[in-house]
Amino acid sequence: MQPLHQGVTRQKQNVDQDAGLPGGEFFFTALKTPDLLAFKALYKKYSPAVYGNIIRSVKEEEKAKLILEKTFCEAWQYFSQFDNTKLRIFTWINQFAVQNIKKYNL
């Protein structure tokens, strides 16, 4: 199985522009569909910052990569519940990261 963090940068078309980043209504609608291109754009935009938060807490690269993957899998699974009028998307994703850090950093 290829990790989520690989392959995302190989996207040929400008996904950011097509998905309406950052935070346009089209982008959120596409993510709730769920749309794989929109999710890849989300991952490309936010995974470096989320990974930075994770690695500062975990301090082990392999564990941090696992937590990052679990975090974005959960974001993908629960995106239909995301309300962009209540939280910024980075904050929402980072909440999954914090929960996963607690769960996997025993």
C-alpha cells in the first residue's frame, strides 16, 4: 500500500486552482461528495503543517507518518460532518492529529 504522502505531488493538473483552494464553496462541496482530486488538494495544502505538529510531539518519523496517514483518512471519512462556518479546516484536521497522537504515542 502506498502511503498517502507519496504520489500527491505527481498530480499533473493544477488541483489547487480546480478545487477552489483555499476554502471556496466549490472546494467544500467537492470534498463532501467525496471528490478525490479535492481531497488530494486538501492533503497537499495542509499535510506539511499537520505533519510538523505531529513530529514535534512524537519525535519518531515512522510513527509520525503513520499518525499523519490516520489523520487524513479520518478527515476523509468524516468530512461530511465538517462545518466551515464553525472551524477552519486546518483546525478541524489538526484535532484528528491530536487525538491520534494521544492514541498512538503511548
